[in-house]
Amino acid sequence: MGRFTVSKSPFLQYLEMSKKRGRPAKLGTYIIYRIVESILDGASPAEAAILSKIQPRTLRGWLERGKSSTDGIFRELYDAVTRAEQEYPKLVYRRVAA
């Protein structure tokens, strides 16, 4: 008995390749930290993106991905930005009241 291999159709090969296409996201814990710190310092999300050296449109896309997912780095970003936006008015109040 000889060995034989079953080759995949070109379409199946294309589907497998298409899952791995594109450049990996630049998003990491350091970028999340910079975005959150900027928001807590009073920057808007768009300004925080620019200060973190990413495009505001990229940040919006990452936040949309995070909003629709249940875990992962994009969800961590979404949760952190949401918390920072909720925390900022409290920080301002504490600074003014002090």
C-alpha cells in the first residue's frame, strides 16, 4: 500500500490564506496604557490616539471590535477606555474641590 495525499481545492487554500491576511494589530498593553493615561489627562479619544501615534480611525475600529467581542486585547482596550471616560469627570471634580 502506497501513500497518497489528497490535495485541497484552490478555493479551500484561498480561504485558509484569507484568514491570516493583513498586518498584525499594533495594539498592545503599552498602547492601551498611553491611550488611557491621555484620556485621564483630559484628551478626547481622538487626541489620545494621536498622542499614542495611531490614527483616530484606527482607534475607533479597535473600539468597535472590542465592543462586539467578549474577550481579548480589543475588549481590554474597550473596557479600559470606557472606564477612563467614566473616571475623568470624577478626577476633575476632585482636582477642583481640593
